[in-house]
Amino acid sequence: MAPLALGPRPFSLQLMLHQLTPLEETRAYKIIFGRGESKGKAEGIAEGKAEGMADGKADSLERLLRHRFGPLPDRASARISAAELSQLDAWLDAVLDIDGIEELLGPAP
């Protein structure tokens, strides 16, 4: 018995199937895409929370420093804004025990 001929072109069956059900509408595609989308959302939420915590701690630190020492130098504000969460925590823990901003943040370069 002769093999079944699928048409004049080798991809004619594939083209026909794509016309009937585009890849984006298949169940498998939706499941795979949905998992990636969910993972991306979760990562975005976690990143947003961490950024929000850092912003809140930076604001609190600046308020405490202004209350104790008056207006902050631009360098101090920039340093606080750029700090990692762990550094902000360390500075917040030490802010009540310092005699000046430089003691906390270090001397100006």
C-alpha cells in the first residue's frame, strides 16, 4: 500500500491546522502562557512590595534625621534614596544613637 499523500507541499497540513485553530487559541498555549503570566505577576507584586517598604523606610529615616538635625544635605537624601533595604534598617536602628548625620551616613566624599 502506498503512503498517504498530504498534499503538494510538505507543510500543507500544518497550514490547514493553523487556519482552523491558531496557536494562541489552543488549550496548551493558554495553560503555558497563563503560568508564565501568573509567575510574572507574582514577581511584580513582590518587587513592588519591597520597593514600597524601602521607600517607606527611607522617608522615615529622613524624617527622623530632619527632626534631630534640621534640613538634610542633598548628599544625605541621595544616599538614603539609593540605599538597599538592609542598609536602611541598619541606619534606622542607629539613628537614635548618633551625634550627627555624617556619623550615620559617613563623611562627604
